Amino acid sequence: MSSFISFTIFGLVSGAAYAIAASGLVLTYTTTRVFNIAHGAFGMVLAFVFWDFSERQGLPLWFSLVLVLLVVAPAAGWFVSRFVTKGLGEAPVSSSLVVTVGLFVGLIGLAQQIWPPEARFVPPFFPETSFQLGDTFVTAHQLITILSSIVVAVLLYLLLNRTRIGTAMRASVDNPELLKLFGGRPERVASLSWAIGISLAGLGGVLLVSVVGLDYYALTLLVINAYAAAMLGRLKSLPLTFVGAMGLGLLTSYASAYLPTEGLLNSVRNVVPALFLFAVIIILPQAQLRIGQVKGIVSAPLPSLGKAVGWGLGLLAFVGLLAGTSSQANLLLVGTAATYAIVMLSLVLLTGYGGHVSLAQLTFAGVGALAYAKLEQPNLYGLVLSALIAAAVGGLVALPVLRLTGLYLALSTLAFASIMDKMIFQADFAFGFNGTLPAGRLSILGTAITSTGGYVFAMSVFLVLVAWGLLLLRRGVLGRMLIAMRDSPAACGTLGLDMRWFRVGLFGMSAGIAGLAGALFAGLRGTIGSADFQSFNSLPLLLLAVVFGVTSVTGAVLGGTGLMLLPVLSSGDPQLGGLLFALIGFGAVFAGRDPNGLANLIFRGGRLVESRVAPQVMSRLPDLPGRGGRRRADGDSPGDGSVEVPLSQLTNEPAPVEDQKEVGAHVAARG
Amino acid sequence: MSLLEVDDVVVQFGGVTAVNHASFVAEAGRITGLIGPNGAGKTTCFNVISGLQKPTKGKVRFDSKTVTNMPVHRRSKRGMGRTFQRLEAFGSLTVRENVRVALDIHRGLLGLVKPGAADIDALLERVGISAYAGERADSIPTGTARLLELARCLAGEPKLLLLDEPSSGLDESETDAFGDLLKDLAAGGCGILMVEHDMDLVMAVCDEIHVLDFGSVIASGLPADIRNDPKVQKAYLGYSDEAPDESAALAGMHHDPALHDSTHDTTVLPVVPDEIGAVR
Amino acid sequence: MARPSRDRTAGARLLAVATLTLALAACGSQLEPGDVSTAGGTTAVDGTVPGAGGAVPGATVPGTDPGAPVVPGTDPGTTTPGGSTGGTGATGADAGGGTEGGSAGTGENAPTGTTEAGSCEGFDNDQTGVTADTITIANASDISGPVPGIFESAQLGTRAFAAYFNSTEELCGHKLEVLALDSRADAGSDQQAYQRACDESFASVGSQSAFDFGGAGTAQACGLPDLRAYSLSTDRTNCTTCYAAYGVRPGQVPNAMPQYWVKQEPDAVEHVAMLYVNAGAAPENASAFRKAWEANGWNVDIFQGIDVSEFNYAPYVQQMKDAGIEFVNYIGPYQFTVKLQQAMAQQGFTPKVFLQDATIYDAAYVEQAGELGNGVYAYAQTNLFDDFSIAEMKLYRAWLDQVSPGAEPNIYGVYAWSAARLFVEEATKLGGKLTRKTLLAALAQVRDWTANGMHVPQDVGAKTTANCASIIQLDGGTWSKVSPGEFLCGSMSNLGS
């Protein structure tokens, strides 16, 4: 019994840390509708700052604490709310997710850049002091952690329930308009909540750093556990969030104490937070469709069929040339790029067309690779079956989230990736713990493709086929519906579209494409293991897809090449890795709002060349994809509607701001 | 039995009550107006009726079936269509494609074999926006976009139309034409529930009017009765300090949209926050 | 590529790897379970990241004053050897001061050892990686990646030996050239690096990669002799052209170490807790060790994995208290060792023995653990890096300082140096008959390889697990050997696998 009490106390300590982190997350979400994936990354960076002040510069502990929590963190929060996440809550959830994932990766890169890898150590508060409780010792640091969480809970409760602005904050998650009624200055409210939120992230980081250690990833990822806690409160209710956090802390503590140490249940212990997240998501009530968010994303132009065919063949010719001339080593790189490009095509479908975000796309590729290796059918049949299996798994992931919105879908992919990493891929029936599986190279219609050059060419054929398939789909009924769903889920619902199964199908199809890429990759590599599909790498993949343009096939091809080059570049200077991460992360922060990315700049450049530089040059070149402008100029009315309309040209349209103001005026006048 | 019955609905956001025990009905073949001062809860009522907002309390019955917990799309399948106050057009599709999507959804798999180009043209013609067929929906004027939303609804052959400020953005002659269209639709048996600030239009077309204030229905009746109801007068006069024109408008049953918009301290048109720039 | 490894201390390395590579990445790079298990008693076995595993011992070792004896011309002041150097410079790598670059050895420590050089007649210059006056050896190790510089020490060790060799010797008129490749802590990159090695080098020497399964098939397919520092994955071990200075065979765990404890602490081994990090190969290793320990008379009461993301170690300590544990064996990165020991201290739990593999033979561990580390035991498969009674160790330290001033020695470096020496000795013996094939045939015959006493005997050709280890203890910031003799050697437990 006494040890049960001990485990309870230990669980509460973990729970308190989760609670502090989760409450900051909830606060920023309720007031600005931005789910800050980077919450933990902020905690990590602030822990480094704390180390820098207290250890490196030798400032007094209390002074460092004050500086970090009351100056640096709020300033960072203010900055972010003012310049990064402003207005993001109104944007589609894919934008806000991409932006905060960008922050996540960018902050990790930044920390690596500022504080290069080195042994660093932050001691706990009052390391010598501890209190005995029966058989158990509670250190002063643990006590401080628990007390901090209580203080945070009480202060937040008072803020949200006993102040006028707090009431508005609470209401605003259901109805953002109400915030405007009460707060008057929504921006100020957003800044305030971000300042507090980041401060809480910092508090969590500082409290955890002495036990977790100063590490770029450990601290950042720990907070993912807090997502699960926040989810119990549906990202709105602070009391429920605290219950969730404490429950999760206790659950993990009891799990480590009482779960058997062998067999499947043993590995369950490691995914308790992820399972908790899944469970919470499943029991969450039906989510309401959002209305009034920003719509009508400017899409990259859809190439005409002729152009698509021309460019596809051009790409094949180029790869064919490479296959004939490059060294084997470089061909492996080309094959890797093709793999990433196909995975990014799956994101074009899911994110670019469908408006949903997956944080586990590489894991789906892993499922495809696993299936391919396990099937031991290195032929088209095995390939297609692998893709179908990946598709089924993708559908399965989307299924529990059927009734919920995009944010929850994205978070469930995160939980899914974690479960795959820690449980499934490692299992004996899969790759095995640390294991690898052999995978044969594909044979098509009985002809085995053994040479690396030939195989890479075959991969690029699949790349082009998938790209064509996507473009065709985009032109058809399904494509239109996808765009419609992305632009306005609410309207689709009121027009009678059951988006739930549609979404499951979409998700499955996207996972299937990723699975195809994984299967092809397995064949390229010959030996494949779970290490090739580390879930974390799905994040840079998503970001690069967005930076290069997640709405166009061209963007995917460029992005795939970029992702392949990333480690090659940082190989030149190992320290460059952090900088590249930072670049990609913060690049995505800015690109997040315009998912057409760099590819669109190329299209524009192409159009410019087209109009300025003589047409006779053009007549000698194959058609370029995506010059929507020319098609238009030709009078060939685009049947797809995705004409590129720059943001700037649209701003002269009258905006329907009246309704917000209308509401505001009424209540303001009376309140 | 009425086509639509809203029964004692309450909606709370955090500590704020947006709809407070509201009950009203709308009949088939008739145009029902839902009016009230800004923030009275009209749009929230629409959200509850169409299923986008779960009521804290209360019931919604539609076509003699309780639909309170029915998902949005199933209500639509049962014949409920709606437009939005803040536009929900598919911005990156053309006007024609917007309607086409609606038809596809309505017809399901049938749509695959039946192209329905003629139907689309007919619908665009009916609401009078054929001229914009090839334009992207986020590049057309607000009033046109509202008509587009109506055309989309009509593709689903609804029994009940929920129109949220359908005439804002239309000029006078367009509004007149729009009024005729509504009457025409009602004559065809369709029930129409309309939130509208243009009192001329409301008074001209509505068969019955419900007035909402602070989330409660404070008056229901024929247009003439509503016009003279002291409670209604007071509700509108409640903030006459800031908006004398508004109360005057009600008193004289004349309403100027531009003035209406100017009741707030920010400039009205055409202000577009940067981040919404692409939208409408 | 020869970057001084200053700011990459083992600490950051480990943790980062442990968490990123392992946790996140689930990767598990490292030791393939089977192998590792076998690696019984060996250092890198700790099952966590190899980087982690191996512990970069070094900085605190007396005698490693990096500032003192470097080669003229290099500026020792510019590099700070990993934040934690405790170096006292007692013995100092005096070697560096002398000759034009590093010290020189004689006899068995000469670049080609005591082997008799084969006749150079018929030396074929028309082989891959061979020119009229150079032989190119490739080294593909993890340099960049999530943990920059993680296995750079292996590349440096290889280059150090090549520099030593080139300073005085030639192989039938050929100097050695090292083709430095980066396997980027990624299986695909490893494969790509090996593709280049196949195309551009004669053999690959001293490589060390977390995900070394990537290039195994490639190396075998092109017949490239791959004489690694360590071989981590089953695929690499099974590769017919791959050998490693540090060998492992699945299912073999040496008995000497557990038997030592049965003798020393007969009571404590009745109440053993084995805790391991739940990542990489650690779980599999741990269960292999458990079988072997128990076969040798230990009684394991608690056997439990701890997730990488765990930060609350108190529940595990509570369990050990409840069970009356007296002997704690931990398998995991040293950062987590420190966490565990902190929790133990907080809960007032002091077992008689706290034992880990050589992961904690690391300056950063010593620094972080502080007083907690006093009395901790480790078992290692190398000699102490500051044991300059071993001439070869002294040479390694001196030439390491030559190729990368301030770089820290560690077990990967030691075994990479060892691999390079083995390559040179075997190639010299072959002389004019040197081809990829003859080299492979020669390597298959190598037994009891110790690189002149740097490490425990390794049956390189047989690819078996080394059956020796020494027990070292930390006290007051200094490691010293407590087991008798040079190494404890004995039989192997054959667990099958």
C-alpha cells in the first residue's frame, strides 16, 4: 500500500508537469484557435535560455527565472502572436498546423545553431532538500513542480472565470465573434494569451530540464504528452485539462509499476500517452463544422493535359539520361528523391487539394515498405497490394476521427506515428526490434529490373504516373469536391455531403500513395528497416512540401529533390544541420499561408518569360506545366477553376466585415 | 404541423448566452422573416437549425421529424438548404463549378452519368448570375456570391431554405428581382426562413416575422403587427445613441445598408484585413 | 572533413541520439539485438545508440592534456577538448612533440608491426582504388546527422593511423589515401557511401555507422573488403566481405564478468535489478544478458525497461526498494544513468553494486554524475585510454592529436585505429598478391587480435564475441581497474538466438 502511495505521488509529479504545459497550450488555443504544435519547442528553447542565464552567464537563479518567465517568454509570445500567428485562427487548420510545425522544426534548428551540441546540465531547485512521506521521499524540486501546477491552475481559473476578458476568452473558442464583443481588442487578447502561454511553456521547460536534461528533442517531445491531456478538455476546458494531465501522469506511473515487464503489454507502457490521446479522441463528442474561416486558397494553376504529358515525359527523359550517365551512388540519391517526391504527391492530394494535414506521411511509407518486404512479391502485384495495405491503414487512422475536424485528424496521425514507432514497427511480426527486412527489386511482367539505373527510371515512371493520376483526379468530380471541402466544409455539409467517409477515403488514398513510395524505396534499398521511416522525419517532409508548393505536382517533385539534398548539404558542414532546420522551419512559417510555395513563383516566372521573352523561343520548347496564364490568354477557359489569382488582386473586393461589426456594436452598446 | 419548429432552444458559449429559450416556426410555401438587432442570435439560430451548432438545450423539428442531433448533411438530404452570412462559396472554384459540385452532391453517383450542364445553366439563369459563370467564386461581388449560394441550395431542391442576409450587397433593382424570386420559390411550395436587415424587403415579401432580441423571441406576427409592436421598437431603439438612423429606419421601415454598417466605430467598406484578402 | 571534435561532447551526442534517433526515430539503429546480445559484456552493447553505447571515455583521463604536447605548427589553444576535460597532463601524449608529426613506434608498434612484408612483385596497380603510388581506403562513418560528429572519432582513428603509416612507410610504393565518406546516420546514406566506396576505393576501413545495415548488401555485392571498427547490425555481420575489429556473434555472452561478481559479491548477486532503456537494441541485449547472468548464478528480481521519454525515475527506484535489491545493472545512455542515480539518491536507495557497461566510461558522465558516480563499476573491452604503458595507446593518442588537435579518444577511435593497423599488416604481408579477394581470405584467418594490447583479444576472422573484459571503478572522478590482471577472460554462454 505504501508503495501505491509512492507511485501516486510520482504520478502527480509527472502530471503536474504535463498540466503546466497543457494549460498553456489550451490557453493559446482557446483565444486564438491556433493549436501550437511548437509549444514544447518553446519550452525547450526557454530551458536553454534559462541554462544560458543561470549556468553559462552565472546570473542568480531567481533572477534568471524572472528573466526567462517574465521577460523573454512573454516577449516571445507577444512576438509570435503579433507576427507569426496573427489571423491564423481564421485560416484553414492546415495553415495553422503547418505554421506551428514550422516553428517546431525551426526552433529545434535555432537551438542547435545557438547552443551547439555540448554537455550541459541544469541542477534541480534546492537539490539538497527533500521531505520524507512515509516510505517515500519527495524532493523540493518535485514539490515545487506540484505547487507550481496548482498555482497556475488557480491563477488561470481566476483569470478566465473572474475577469471580464477571461469570460470572453472562454467563449471565443466556440464563437470567436464573442471575443470581439468583450475584449474590444482581439489582438491584445491574443498577445496576452500567447505571452502567458509561452511563459507556461517556459515554466514547464525550466521545471523539467533538470530531470529531462537539456536536449533539443526530449523536452520538445515530452510536451506531446501534454497534447493528450489538453485533448481531454477538448482544448477548451482547463479543469478537464488538469484532470487529463494528472490522470496521464498517474497512468504512466502505475503502468511502469504494475504492467508486466514482458510481452506486448510491456511495449504498451511506452505508448501510454499516445493511446491515451487516441482514446480521448474517440470519446470526444461530434465536432461542429467551422464556419466563417478564410477560404478560397489561391491554387497553383492546373496544367493542361498536353503540358502535363509533355513535362512528365521530359522528366522521364531527364531521369533516363541520369540513369545512363550517373554513378551508382548518385543514382541512389535520385531514387531517394523520387521516393520523397511520391510521398509529397500524397500530400498534394491530402493537403493541397483536400486541406487536411498528416504528420505521419513517412510512417505510411513505412507501412508500404513493410508490406512489400513481407509479401515477398517483388512484382506489380506485390507493389499494388502494398499500396492498398497502406491505404487501408490510412483509412483506419482516419476512422476514429470520423466525427472530428482536421486538427484532431492531424494529432491522431501524430499518435499513430508514435505507436507505429514504438510498438508496431519494432514488433517481431514487422521489422523486429531494430531489425531489417530484405526487399527485392521490382520485376514488371516477368522482367526483373536489377540495375540501379533501370530501377530508378522505373521509380520515376511511377512518379509520373501518380502525378498524372492526381491531375486527372483533380479535374474530375472528385477533384472538385475535394476543393469544395477544403474551401468550405460547412457549405459542403449543408449541401448534403457526408464528408466523414469521404475524408476516410481521401486519407486512405493519400496513405496508399505514400505506401507505394515506401514499397518502391524498399526495392531500391534492398534492405529496409524501421529506421528508414522515423516518424520525426515526416515533419521536415511536410514542411518542405509546403515550402516548395503543396498544391502542385511540380512543387512535390522539387520538394522531393530538396528533401533528398538536405542531408547531403549538411554533410558538408555538420553544424549546418541546425541552420537548415531553422531555415526550413521558419520558411514554412511564412509559406504556411500560401501553400503554393516556391513552385508558384516558378510558374509566375515562367509566365513572365512567356509574355516578355519572345514566343518563338517557346515554340521550340516543350510546354511547361502550370502556365495557367497562357491557357487563359488563349481563351481556353479553364475548366478547373484553379486559375491563379494573386492575393493582392483580390483585396479590392468589398469584404463582408459588416457582420462582425454588427455584432460588436450591438453588445458594446448594451454591455 | 409546421415544416420547421424551433422549440425552446438555448445556446451558450462559455458564460455567454447567445440564444435564450427561443421558439418559432416556419411553414412550407411561406416566407418567414427572422429579424432583430445585431447580436440577437439570429445566425446562431440558423446554425442550430442547420446543424452546425449543437444547442445547449431545446429541440428542432423539421418535416415532422426531430433533427436536433442529426448531422448537417442528413438534414440537407431531408431537404434543408442554407446560405451564409459570412460567405461560404467555394472560392477557388468557378461559379459554374460551385453549382456543379452542389448538383454532384445532390445526385450522388447519378451525377457521374448525367452531366447536367443544362441544369447548371438553368439554375444560374434563375438567380440571375449567368454572366459570372466562368469567374472564380472569390472574385465576384458579395451580392453575386450570395445569389450563388442560393443557386447552390436550389440545386438540392430543398423544402426549406434558410437565407442569412441574402440581399446584402445587392442594389435596389437586384433586390427587387430577388424579392420576386423568393415569392416565386414560395409559390412553388418551398418554405423560406430569412434573416434580413433590409426592412423594405422583409416587409414586402414576408408572410410572417419573428423578432429576436438577446436570444429570445420578443414578437411574432404579420409584418404590419411587427411594425407597430412597442417591444420591437424598443429593442431597436435600445442603442439609438449610436445608431439613430437604425431606429429611424425601423420606425419608418426604411433601411439603408450602408448606414447600418456604420454603426460600429471602424470604417466600413471596402476594408479587408490582409489575411482575409483572398477570400471574398 | 577533419574537424576537431571540440564542441561535440559525448553528452550531447548521447542524449540527442538516444532521444532523437531512438525515441523519435524509433530507430534503433545500433546494435542489432542479436548481435548485441552477443556482444555480451562488451562495451557498445549497452544497446543504446552506439554512440551512446560506447561512451567516449576520455576527457578526464589523466594524461590527456590536450593542450600540451601537440604537433608543432598546430595551435592547441584553438581547440578546447570537449567541455569536460579533466586532463591533468601527467604523462601527456609526449609522442606528439617529437618527430615531424607524430611519434613513431618500433617493433610491433611500427606502422606495419612485426609482420614480414610479402614480396611486392606483381603488385597490380590496375585495381579499383589503386594507382601507381596510392591505395585508397574508404571510411564511411556518421559525421553529420541529427547528432553531428557522432562517429567522427572512427574516421579520425582511421586517418590517424593512415597518417602514422604514411609518415614512414609505403605499401609496395603506395601511400594510403583515406576517402572520407559520411553515412549521415541514415541507412540510405550508408548505402550510398558504400556505393562510392565500391567504385572508388580498394577497401573500406574503420567505418562506424549507427545504421550500418544500409550498405552491407552493397559492399558484399561489389566484393569490397569492409574492415569496420564495429559491426552493429545483423546484416553487416552476415555480410561475407565485412569484418570488424570489434566482433560480435549473436547468442554469445561471455561469462567472465558475471562470474567475477558471483565471487566478489555472492550476496548481492542474489538480488539483482536489471534496468534498460527501452530503445534501440537495449531490450534485446538486456534479455540476452539476463539469461547469461542467470546462467552464471545471478538472481534477477527486477527486469524492466524504461522509456526514453521517461523523466520520472522514482517509481522504478521505489520498486527496487520494495524488492530489496542490492545489485543494479543498468543498460542505457549515461544521461539516463545519471537520472536513475539521482532518483536513487533522492529516495535514499544505495545498492551494494551499481554496474554498467563502458557507456559510462565517459568524461561527461563523470562530470554530470559528480558525487553520484562515486563507487560505480563499469566493464570495458579496451584498456584505459590513459594507460600509456601501452605503447600503441600512446601512438593512437599522439596521432589523433596530429590529425585533429584536441580530439578526444574513445572506443570507436581505438577500434578504428585497430582496424586500420590490421588492414596495413595484412596488406603488407600479402605484398604483390594484394587484391580484394586475397585480403578477404587473409582477414578470415585473423584471431586474437589486440592491436598491440589496446583492447581485448578479438577473433576478427571468426566474427565471434570477445570473451574478455575488465572491471573498472570510478572514484573521485578517476577510473581505475579493479579486476585482476589485464582482462578477465573465460568461457562463453551460448544462448542461441
